[in-house]
Amino acid sequence: MAGSDRGMLKCSRLTKVYSGARKALDGITFSVEATGIFVLIGRNGSGKTTLIRILATELEPTSGNASFGSMDVMGDASLLREKIAIVPQEARTVPWMTPMQTVSAYLMWRGMGYGEARRRASDALENLGMSHYRDRLNRTLSGGMKRKVLVAAVLSSDAEIIFLDEPTTGLDPVSRREFWDLMKDIEGERFTFLTTHYLEEAEALGDRIGMLEAGRLIRMGTLDDLRRSVRHGYSMSIPAGQKEVRISVSEGEMLKGADGTRILTSEDEAFSISRELIRDGVKFTINPVSLDDIFFYLVSREREENAGNKGEAVEQLRGFGGEEEQA
Amino acid sequence: MDSVEKRSRLSQFSASILVNSLYEMKNYPVVLVNTVLSPISFLLLIVFVSHGALIGEAVQGGFIMSMFGAGTSLQADLSHLKNDFKLQDMVVSSPTSWMVYVAGMAASELVYSVPALAVLAILAFYFVHMSPAGTLLFVAVLFLVFASSMAIGYTFATFSTDIVQSFAFSRLISTLFSTIPPVYYPITYIPLPYRYLAYLSPTTYAAQLAQYEGGYVHISPQMFAASWIILILVAAILFALAGSKARWREK
Ligand SMILES: Nc1ncnc2c1ncn2[C@@H]1O[C@H](COP(=O)(O)OP(=O)(O)OP(=O)(O)O)[C@@H](O)[C@H]1O
Ligand SMILES: [Mg+2]
């Protein structure tokens, strides 16, 4: 396969301190085979974009190193750049160009001839359902369509390693699923490193998933690996604003947030609590633990450990529920 | 998949020109009016104020300013594409080298200047009289001004992080190098103590050489040589700075 020289993606004690700021990345160390799709999740400001920009040779790390196979992001940047492509988080289409012009100019920048670039651009736009809009000015497209144009550009390139920083932000649920299908189709041919805030997206796409919190990689593995890091198999959610009920949880844990109560526990206890709630007429949902639960659980535990005190961690979790952001 | 060897430099170079000038001119023709007007408006002012006496110098000045202005535009365009569209980030993380990208962008600024240069060329045909050798030297002067302004434009663009900063840089540069120095008229029009200030700008030397070739001023052989040396040195230093100080990858 073309990508055999990609080898492993390795990061070793990767640290980034922006001038005059706290550590954006704090000693990231991991290695992962550079095949399939790697999904990086983490809260706002956890360092996803910083990590992706360092790996894509756009930003110098403060210390530590990172490499793909034998190609170091600092020392062998020009070799690595032959193989990579990125859609940055804040990338926007140029308003005075059309989708066709945007994608084909990108391919020409990568050294493809005009005719070939036009052909590939046309196919890529079609794959993303954009054929109808290919010759309209970008400024007349909707936000999600503009995003698709940029994604089409990198997907149609010859790059073997693709970085997508929140590629589906702003896409409607149907388009997002179409994007997932497309990603699964091209999986195997290349290595895709993507970030997202949609945890179902990470579940759907990620061969491996990494979780960043405050510049540290707190977990990495397959979805099953991550499931195992939560001791409990079931998750229950009781939305706020219902009558007060006393629930006692002995095996699992109860996390109270602004949006209600979340209980992570064993199958048996989940069902016994369910029976009580049904009897009292309280609305709730019950599911096997999802990535969402795992994320919520691990982040709260990480904070608890850092704060060294449970009370504070629970306070911070309230912020997670959607109210004010905490620093 | 395309192999590395098959990458065409010409395609890479053309992409910058397509994005930064041809597509823009095609889709927003109004931008052309501006490129013609800005070097010519000052020319007209000088011609009116001097009752036509300085038309030759003013046309030459228009050429010099078009070339210098191209660097200011390069800075604005590069900053805009980098900061507002993150296009430069996409290009950094790709096989495109900064040299091909910037060379293409510089060429796109020349393409943009074509309408203004055409108008100036017609005026020059009627009002400026230079020998073939003088014309060649004049073109060389213009080239040096263009090269210097490109190097300044690129270097500043890599440092700007937003539109306000970028705008401040370009205003500063164009005031220092084009509004204050005697580009559209002979330096002897400036009273003496201020003349020394004008000599701080490389565009002053460019204009002086042009005016000499046009037969509008007389300069000593020493001044002639010094002007060339200064123009070449400035261009070389600015290029060295661009190569070493400009940030392709962010720190
Ligand atoms: N250019 C910069 N200068 C200074 N600090 C920065 C810069 N870019 C990011 N930071 C800081 O670095 C930290 C990590 O930011 P980063 O953009 O990597 O987070 P993220 O995980 O991508 O967040 P989001 O999900 O919001 O995109 C944050 O604390 C942020 O404030
Ligand atoms: Mg980000």
C-alpha cells in the first residue's frame, strides 16, 4: 500500500506554550498506527487545534517531538508536506471564487495540471453533493456548503495524511452522515486525523479515539478500550425540572448537572432504579454507556483529581451543562 | 495517486495568479478601476499644479509607484488570505514551498498592475523621451523597486495576525516610501534640510535615476553609481531578511 512509509504517528513529550500563556499542550506522549481514522476529542481550549497544527507542520512545538514514520515534523517538514493536507478549524472559502475554482486551485497549488485538477474537483464536489453549486460564487453558499468545498479540496488531493479540524461543524445532520459515509469509503487508503465535538461522530468514525483535557491526553484507544475505562455499563439521564425523588445509588455514581442528573451504574442497579422511577412517574432515559458518558465521566474525574476535592469538581461539571464556561 | 516527481511548478505558480488576480478580476471587475486610478491620481495632481511642466517626471513616478504599490498590495493580499481565510495554513501543510507560493502571488500583483501600466505606457510614449539604453535602465530600476517591495510585503504579511495590524503596516510603508519621498517630481523641489530625509527612502534613488535617464535632472557620476548600489543593496538586504525572518511556520 502507498502509505506503508507513514508508519506510526509518534508524539513524545510534546509541549506548547504560547507566548505569555499557560501550557496549551502539556507533555503529550502517544503512538498510534497511521492508518484509518484517528479522532481527537476534548473540550474547548483543551489543545486539539494546537496539536493538529503542530502535526501539520504549521506551528512549532515549544519542546518535545512528533513524527510520522521516519519523518519528523520539524526536521523533515518538506518531506512530510508532500504527503499531508489540512482543513484548518477556521478556514473559509474565498468569496470571489466558485467551488470549482476553489478546489481546482488548491489541487494546482499541490502541483496538479489544470485539466486534471478540474476533473478531480468536479468529482470531489459531486461526491459531497455539491455539483449543483459548483459554478456559483462561494459567497452565495450557505455556511455548511462552504465547509464542504474545503473538505472536497483536501479529499480530492493526493495527500496520504489528512487533518480535518472540526470538519462537520455547521453541517446539517443529513450532510454529516453523508460525510461519515464518504470518510468510511476512503478509509484504508489514507490516514485521517480529525477533531470533533460530536461524540457520535467519534463513535461512528474513530478507529482510535484520543481524549484531550487541559493539554493532556487523558485516554486513548478504541471505543471498546474507552468503554472499559468506565466501570459501569449503563447510563441513565433524568432531566431537570421534575418532581424531587430520592434515588440511592450504591454501585455506580451519580453526577448532578444543570441539565439534570446522570447516573452511571451496573445493569442490575440501572433496572432497579428504572422500576422506582417508573412507579413515581419520573421521565428518564436509559442506554448502554456512550462515548458522551465516558467523556463526561473521565473529564470530571480528571478535574476531581486535579482539584483534589470532590466538591469543586461537581461545581465545574455544572458549567459543562451549558452555562458559563470555566477557565 | 500523483507522484511527487510529477508535481508541476508551473501549476503551483499559476494557482497563486488565478486565485489572487484572475478570478478576482473576473468576478469583481470594479477592482480594476482602483488599480488604474491610484498611481494616476497623484500624477494628475502634479501635472495640474506644475501647469504641465512636470508631466515627464510624473509619468515616471507613476511607474515607480505602481511597482512599489504592488508590494503593499501583496502584503495586504497575503495577510488577508492568511488571517481571514487560513488559506496560507492550507498551503503550508502541502507540497507548495513558500517560494513558489509567494512568487506566484508577486506575479499576480503584476497582472493586477497591467491596466495601470498600459495607461502609463501610452502617456510615456507621448511625454517621456528616453534612449533605448535609458529605457532599459529604467526598466531595471522598476524591477529593483518591485523586488524590494515584494520582500517587504511578504515579510510584514507573515507577521500580521489580523486585518487591523495588516492595514497599519501597509499605511505606514506607503507613507514612508511613496507619499513623502520625491517620486513624482525632482528632489530639488524639496528645501534642503528635508532633502536628507528623502534620501532615506530607496524610492528617492529610483526616481533620481529615472529622471536622469529622462534628461530631467543632472546627477554626478558618483551619485549615479551610488544610487544603483543603494537600490541593489536594499533589494538584496530585504530579500535576505525575507528569507531569514519571515515566518512560514508559526512560532
Ligand atoms: N495563538 C494563540 N495564542 C495564545 N494562546 C492560544 C493561541 N491559540 C490557542 N491558544 C490557547 O491554547 C489553548 C488550546 O487552544 P486550542 O485552540 O488548541 O484548543 P481546541 O481544543 O482546539 O479548542 P476548540 O474546541 O475550542 O477549538 C487555549 O487555552 C487557547 O486559549
Ligand atoms: Mg480547535
